[in-house]
Amino acid sequence: MPNNSKPDQPQSYEDTLRNFILLTLPWLSFQREMLEIAKNNITDPSHVKSTENFTLRQLQALIMILDRSGTRRNLFDQDFEKRVEDAYKEIFPKLTSASVQFIKQF
């Protein structure tokens, strides 16, 4: 009686699904750990300033990418970047509070 099964290849859809789930488990575990790190960075006052600076610099980089020539940025007054930074510093605590509450739900 010939044996047609090959141990290295999936036998059915269920086996393929099982293998996919097994591959995603480490990724899900990694994401759970990253959420905990993000929550600690947001709630720890010593890390808030670095997180705030990082996101503000990302916003500035995005603006520079979208407006390479600077023509649209030059339409605003000289205080525009300072006003954006001040508004961001006002909004950031509210955003972090909402983020922590969202993370705690999971």
C-alpha cells in the first residue's frame, strides 16, 4: 500500500490555517509587549518629553515631504511653527490620556 502523504506539506485547509495561526502567535505576543512599552512611555513623566519631541519632529518631517519647495509653508506667518508646537503641547496630554485608556481596554 503506497503512502502518498508527505510530512513537509500541509494535508488540508485546516493544516494550512493551523500553520498560519502558529506563525502569527509570536507577532501577536510582540504587539502585546509593545503596547505595554508604549503605555509605560506615555504614563512615565520622564519619557513624555521624548515621545512628544519624536511625534512633533515626525509631523514636521511630513510637512517638509508634502511641501518640498516650501511655497505653502511660506504662506503662513513666521510664528506658524511655534503656534503648531504650542497647540501640539496642549493636545498631547489629552491624546496620551485617551491612548492609555484605549490600551487598558485590551
